[in-house]
Amino acid sequence: MVKPAAIIGQIVLYGAFAAFIGYFATNPTYKQIADDIALVKLSISHLGDRECRKRTPEELAKMPPNMRAPLECPRGRSDIKLVIELDDKPMFETIMHPTGLSRDGISSVYKRFELKAGSYKLAVKMNDNLVNPGFNFVKEAQITLKPAEILVIDFNPDRGGLFFQQGSAEKH
Amino acid sequence: MHFESISPGIVPRAAQILFERIENLFDRAFGGADNPLRHLGALGLYFLWILVATGLYLYIVLDTSIEGVYSSIGWLSREQWYLGGILRSLHRYASDAFVVVMFLHLLREWAYGRYHGFRFYSWITGVPLIWLVYVSGIGGYWIVWDQTAQFSAIATTELLDWLPFFSEPSARNFLAPDSINDRFFTVLVFIHIGVPLMLILGLWTHVNRISRVDYLPSRRVMLATLASFLALALLKPALSAAPADLAQMPAEVPLDWFILFLHPLTDLTSPAAVWTLIFGATLLLFALPFLPHPAAAPIAVVDAPNCNGCSRCHVDCPYEAITMAPHPHKPNHKIAIVDADHCAGCGICAGSCPSSTPFRSQQRLVTGIDMPQQPVDALRQQLEAQLASLRGSTKLVVFGCDQGADVRGLAGADTAALSLICAGMLPPSFIEYALRSGADGVVVAGCRDGGCEFRLGMEWTRERLARSREPHLRALVPQERIEILPAARGEQRRLAAAVAAFRTRLESQGEAARPPAYSRRSHG
């Protein structure tokens, strides 16, 4: 026969267990960013360019007939240089390296930047073939960020290269 | 005769004492059989069955399209709160409780030093299960696809991307609202079912080397914990946060701190620090059995001429260390074979052997299976020597257990005290032998119920003395002169008081009930 004191003890202990589980299952809530902060996500995955060279007729003649490809393209890909400017001031700069042992894989970057909500001039410049000077992809826009809003900086050659995405709409 | 060992460190020793004290305290409310702390593994398995049962229903009603996951789960909580909503809450709270008991189980086994020697296999196979639990738990939160899911999905993939595994960041899958499609949730559900199935397989492996696995806790514990979850489900039902929107950063999310604590920890430190912690802790857990620890106990030894192949040791061994094989010398007989890797050196097999009876007339008592560190012959010699020296009106013999309260302090002019490796090592015939040889009463002291160091020692002892398990105490032996007293390590004072009470009871009942064969005789 279980004593009344033991029953009370069990109720208290099971109650404490349930309260412990119940509380920490959702509390305290977690605040990842302050109320007036917006987020810029830079996420680019792109295959760097490669420098192909046209073989001379002499070179082609020396090759077996079935191997005479007019262009010689190295397997390795170029590093990619990326610069971000916010209100004409440098915000971020990186060199993305190709993956793979032969440096023939994709180059990627993923970064998050927290900004105060507001209006900014955002410029992103990218060069995917460092043999050439300057930047062959540039995207500039005046952006307005609301609190907690996410703006994505991405790259897709089929969508014209660099682009900004806010919400489900692409920003042009 | 005891084997030498390295003492455990101060921290594990302190942790063990803390666990022992809390468990003893809980025993007051629950009793040993219903004390949840003494059945954490079984409790975890029970929570897993709750998760499987409730998960099956949730899977049936889940719509795996992007809009469908959120609305179908939300529908459960809103429109069908009395069934689906409660099952959803049970699923969440059972998973949190599972994580809690898993870590308590891990901590308790470490504190008691149960990670090396014959327990090496169980320890090592338990470590990967923690990973599987977290993969299941975190993935489960994503299926709801609310803001918490969004936060967790992005935080997890960002954490994964720190490792040099992916050529393309996996966090790109959650960049913008159009980044994911319906198939994502189909794959997610597949993972959320597949990983728990692996967990069940892993758990089967984890308990593979122990016999009579405690698959479920007692009915009272099951009902009480289920009632706790039901109360939580009604008072604080599991609800979704606002729907996920990859265009917005969830500013404040309700967080399950048992499962998703890694995300704030990553924000607070860095992915490098969190992976160092995860891999470091995993490596440490794997390495623990290889670090200095107490020496292994000598294992049981079979004596072929005295083993009649009865299989009782094979049946009683808590660690499946004994198998039966054809006897080399006796045709159509079997012999016990001890697996050195599995043997705990507890001596329960010696207590189960019918040849371990002290009534045998051999000068040197050799039994079928025995412990080199404490042979039954030495036990008989000690018992006889101590009985011969007993004086006083009520002579008692106390058989104790090295794992429970130390009985050696009880020895005195009228009390013989013998400590065994485990109470389960005591052949019941020794009790009869003591009573026939001049003892007025016999006490068998061992670990508290549910707290046996070797799992089944006290349970088998009780059953043998209650004549429901072989080798049983003979019916002629007066039960009123036998007392079983569970007492944990450090409870010597409590045990001494119980022994004194038993002595008083024996003195008050006098000689009337004593059968002639057990009449008082001088041993001097």
C-alpha cells in the first residue's frame, strides 16, 4: 500500500518533471536579431571562367588526327573576385577559390550581414576570370530594407548575372 | 579476497554519491521498482514507443506540400485538438523527455563507472545513438515549417557548411521563398522516419549483450509519465509558430532548448567552437573506456567435473556471458562456457549452481562454476569459522553485498558478517546451512530494489528465497528467521537499525516456531 506522503511526493516530482519539460520546450524565446535589423545574405556559387587558347596549325599538325581540337582549355578554373560596397564604402571583399583537387569545381561564398533597417546604395562587383582586370559583372541598386527583411545577393548567368532578391521578387 | 582496483576520480565519485542520494530520496516516494531514476533506459524506450505511435498518426494526416505541411499540422492543433492536437503534443513532449532521460542515463552510467570492461560494448554502441536522436529531433522540427523550423533549417545548414563536405553551401537551399519545393518535405519525412528506424536498430544493438532487458518501466511509471504528458498537452498544447517566410528573418522564435540548443550556442560562439564541442564530446565518450579505470574483476571459472550442465547459470547470468556446450567428459551432458568479454565477475552464476551447496561432504567444496576471488569453499570456511565464534542469546549471520551497504561493520560477538561480490552470489543452501549450524536468524543485505549493480542479483535472491527460482530455499527452512534488507552503499546505519529490529523480533518470537532440525545448538 502506497503511503499518502509517497503519493504526494510522486505528484510533486512528476509535476516538476512535466513543468521542466513544458517550460523549456518553448521558453525562453530566442531573439536572433534586434528589432531594427535587416539581413543581407550573400550567396553565390559559380564556376569561374577559364582561359582557352587557339592552337596553331603547327601544333595541330603534331597531334594525332583524332585529337586535333582547335582550342586548348585548361581544366582548372579561375578564382573569382567579389567586392561589395555599401553607400560607396567597402563592405566586403573576397577571393573565391574553385573546389576540387584540380581546381575545376564550383567557387562559392555564403555570408550574412546585419544592417540597420533603412535605405542604402548597394553595389556588388564580380570578376570570374582574374586574368582580366576589373569586373565583368556589376550590380548596383538603391535598396530599402525593412526590419527583419532579408535581401539576397545571388548570381545566375541565366538571370543576367548578379541580382538582388527581396521577398519573392527579384530586384532590378 | 578481493581484486585490486584503481579508485575512480573525485568527480565521478562525487557524481555517484549525488546520484545515490537522489535515488535513495526518490525511493521514499516511488519505491525501487517505480523509481524513474533507476529505470532511465527503460523509460527512454517507453518514450520512444510513444513517439513511434503518435508519429504514425501525424504521418497519416501530414500533407507534404509547402503550404500543406504548415496547414495540415496546424489543423491538428486547431480543429482536431482533442485527438491530433494531443497526439502532436505527446510527440513533442515525449521527444523532449527522451532527450532528458538519455542524458541522465549517460551521466548516471558514467558516474557509476559503467563504461569499461564487460560494459564496453554497451557504452560504445550507445554513443552514436545521441547523434541519431539529434538528427531525428532537429529534422522533426523542420517538418512543421513554421518560423522555428525556418530558423533551425538555416542555422543547421549554416553550421553544416562550416565543414568541408559540400562543394556548394547547403544553406543556399533556404535562400529565398522559391528555393524549396514540395519534394523537400517528402525527403524530410523520409529522413524523419528512416533515422528513428536506425535509432531503434541501434538501441537493439545497445542492449544486445544483456539478458532480460528492461524494455519498459513499471506500469505505474508508464501511466504517471503519460499522465504528465497528457496534462502538458492540455495545459500547454504544442503549437506552430507563424508560418515560415524565407524573405523574412524570424526576429523571435519559441525554441525547444532540449533539441535546438545548438543554434543559440552557435550564435553565441562560432560554428568552429560548436563542432569542436560536438566532435570533442563524441571522441571523449568513445575514448572513455580506454582511459585509466578500475581493473576488471576476475571472471567466473567452470569446473568440468562438477558442472552437470543444468543451465541455471546460463539462465541467470545478467550479461549473457554463459553459453552451454557439449560436455567434454560426460556424454549427453552440457557444460557452461564463460565468455571473458561478457563476464561481469558478479558471481550470480555461483549462486545459481546446484553444486554450490555447503552441505556437500567434500573437504574442499568445489562447485560447477565459481569465482576465483571468492570461491564458495572460502565462503563456507568463513561461515563455519564465524559461526563457531558466535556468542550471545540471538546469533545472527548477515550476508552482505560489496556493492551495497558495507556489512562488515555489523560483525560482533553475536553477529557474523560476510560480504559477497553480489547478493545474487549467495546459494540459498548457505542460509539453511547457517540456521542448522547454530544461527538464530539470517539477514541477506543487498542493493536497493532496481539499484542492483549487476542488474538481477537481488531479484534472483528474492525469487530463490521465495522458492520461485532454482536453486530455491528448501520449504522446511523457517522463513521467519530470514530477513532480506536492501540497503545502498553508505546506508550502514539504516541497515544496522534494521538488523537490530530483526534481532528483537526473533527474540520476541522465541523457540516455538523453530523446526527440530533448526533447534539451538552449541557450536563451541
